[in-house]
Amino acid sequence: MFIADGWKDYEVLDAGEGEKLERWADVVLRRPDPQSIWPKQQPGLWKSADAVYNRSSGGGGAWDFKRSLPENWQISYKNLRFQVHPTGFKHTGLFPEQAANWDWMAEEIRRAGRPIRVLNLFGYTGGATVACAAAGAHVTHVDAAKGMVSWAGDNRRLSGVDETKVRWIVDDALKFVQREERRGNRYDALLMDPPSYGRGPGGEIWKLEDALWGLLDACGRILSEKPLFFLVNSYTTGLQATVLSNMISFSIGHWYGGSVRADELALPITSGGVLPCGCTGRWTPEEA
């Protein structure tokens, strides 16, 4: 299990009965979480929530603010800084469990002892992009949503990362990778956080189960001769760590050998236990 236990500005205070109670700096949010099906350990603590996300019977939902909150605020993770705010889809613009991957990738980049080019597909608001760039890599950040790329740029500035360390691309992930192959561009490391379902900037439909294999195969063709790492995240229910391990082994592993470690991502819960948050598969050129 990959546990993101290095946070000071963020914590899961409690979880249970389909919800989680989180502290983001000095703001406490209460959000749905379908994985937390056990009883709440500290029921009285939940009254401290500054905002509650309530799902509607027709799908979606809305925030119920218990006190006036700023439109956005900042939190820090080690040497990184991010802007967060509650969105209409219950998210905040940051997935704190990904800090476990940020740390791992940053260490791989620092240990490499050579210039590293990273490609971040489905880059969202740039947590991984900023972490890799701060560790010394040059990162190409790709996302189909222009607003997310703009938000990622804000996080780059907040973290003090040089603007020359990141290239920003608004594009469909697979189409971009295919063009990079034709251009002869290669990357030493690649990561992706594909959605279960989505649409590209041109209306292209993305369904993970149908599209992931083709994307992995295409990505294998744009890795450099000595790739450093390859990482795939999944929040899709039913796509377990073993599935990710097989997919990466049969694509990237087929091309380059090496080994894959796939496991759950998780966050510690202050009241006890850990909260599962999807899974990650990590490939490296070293044999296990």
C-alpha cells in the first residue's frame, strides 16, 4: 500500500458511513466517499465541518456552506504549494493521496543524475507536474481542459517553479502522444491519471476500459532508450491493482523489461485506520 503520510496542512479527521471529514489548512470539509462503509469513529467531530457536499437524488450535488469561506485558499506539501477551492463536482482541485507518488517520482528524478524529460498526461491541476519540475525535470503537461491547465499554472507559480521547466498543452492525450511519435520526440518518464469516462477538447469520447491499452501501447513508443519510470493511476471501480500491473507489464514491460509494483493508494485517518483512494502502478527499469 502506498500511504501519503507526509502532510501537515491536510488530514482525514474521520471517515465512515459513505463520507469523509477533511482538514484543508484551517478549513474543514465533509464530502461523500463510497469506500468508507464502516461506522464513523468520532460522530461528534462532524459538526465542525465548514462546508458539506450533499448529493442530489438526480445526480451531482451542491455545497452547503456553514460559514463564509474564501473563494480559494492555499495549502503546502513540503516545498510545494497549491491553490484549492470546492468545485461543483465535490472536488477541491487536489488529490492529497497522490503525494505518495509525488515523493516517489521526485526521488527517482533526483537519483537519476541526468536531465529528465517527463510527460504528464491528464495532468489536471498539476500536482505531479509541479513535484517533478521542482525535483529538476522538464515536464510536458497535457490536459484536455483549458481551465485545469490554467489552474496548474497557478500552482507552478505558487510553488516557485521556473516557468521554463514546464510546457503546457491543451489536447487529447492519445492524439498528442501519436503526434509526438511522428515528430520523434521522446520522454524519459511518463505518468498518467486517466478518467473513467470523459471527452476530449474536440468531443472525443474516452472510456478507460476501452482506451487504456491503446494509450499504453502508444506511450511505449515515445519513451527514450533509457526510461526512468512509468506510472499509471486509476480511480475506476473494478480496475484493481493487479489489472494495472498486467496492463503495464504487457505493454511497457514487454518493450523495456524491468518490473512493476502496483498497489492501493491510501491516506491515514486521524481517528484510526486508513482510507483507500484508488490504485497506482509503477514501472521501473530495475528488476524486482
